[in-house]
Amino acid sequence: MSAAERERLHMSIEASSEVFNDEQLDQMKQDGWNVLPKNVMVDIVGDPVIAKMYDGYCGPSRDVMPASKSPLKLFYHFLPKTFWR
């Protein structure tokens, strides 16, 4: 690779990250990916509408059970019916 090609490549990559600045990216080259200070704990707000979505039975439905005997039948079961036509 010629010097001009390397310079062009460097200019296209420089400041390519929207999350990390060039100094942090250089540090990543040396230390790996462990440059973030700490993981941030996120408070999850309990939303009753979302919580209700997970109430009740959780498992395969009755219409998928016959198709579950064969991987090919299961594939066709979840394939959108418009693809069949």
C-alpha cells in the first residue's frame, strides 16, 4: 500500500466513531475494549401495561405443535404465507 493510499485510508477512518473520541480509540488499541469507566445501572420503571403482556401461559401455541415435529414444517409455519404464492 502506498503512502498516499495509507493517508487516504487514515483520513476516511479518522474520527469515525460517534461514541468514542480519537484518544479513547487509541487507548482501545493498547488495552483492548476495557476503556469504559464503569457499567451504568439503569432504573427500570414498572409499567403495568408491559407487565400484563407477560401474564398467563408462556409456551408453544396449539397451532404450532403439529408443525414442531419436523424442522421443515416448522420453517414453513413461520414463513409468511405471502411467500407461498
